[in-house]
Amino acid sequence: MTSEYVQIILDGKPVSLPISPTTSLLRALRDAGQTAIQGACEQGECGSCTVVVDGRMQNACLTPAFTCESSIVSTVSSLLRDDLSVAFSTHGAVQC
């Protein structure tokens, strides 16, 4: 299977991530060296893979990478700890 690429703005920098049609955003980010994003359950339950895509929190493990073309993706590495904590408590999220 040949790989394609998805172009995103990751933590403020343009990046090109190699993907296949079934690659999750979690896998694409981890393969690109983003180790702050964890894949504990990879079923969308634990929140360890939470990212912000175009202003919306979502589980990277459940997000097909190809759907993020031209998106702005923020990881825990680029978010202020206080802002992330407020967002998690406001929306009832958990993160292992």
C-alpha cells in the first residue's frame, strides 16, 4: 500500500505526516515523534490521546488522520497546563 501525506499545522508549525487510509491521527503523530500524546486504551475511553483540532477537543486514536488535512492541531505540549485543566474539568474529560 502506498502512503499519502496529510498537511497540518501542528503546535504552530506546518508539517506533512505520512499516512495510509486507515492511519489514526494518534498513530501519525506518534510516528512523527510526538511522544507527549499517549495511546493508553486506543478506544477513546481514557483521554490520553486528547488533542485540539481546529478548536475542538477530540481523541486522536479515533480520528482518521486524513480528515485533518489543513487543520490546526494542538497537542498537550503546546497547551498551557492551566488551560488544559480548565477545559478538561469544564467538559468532564479525564486523561490518564
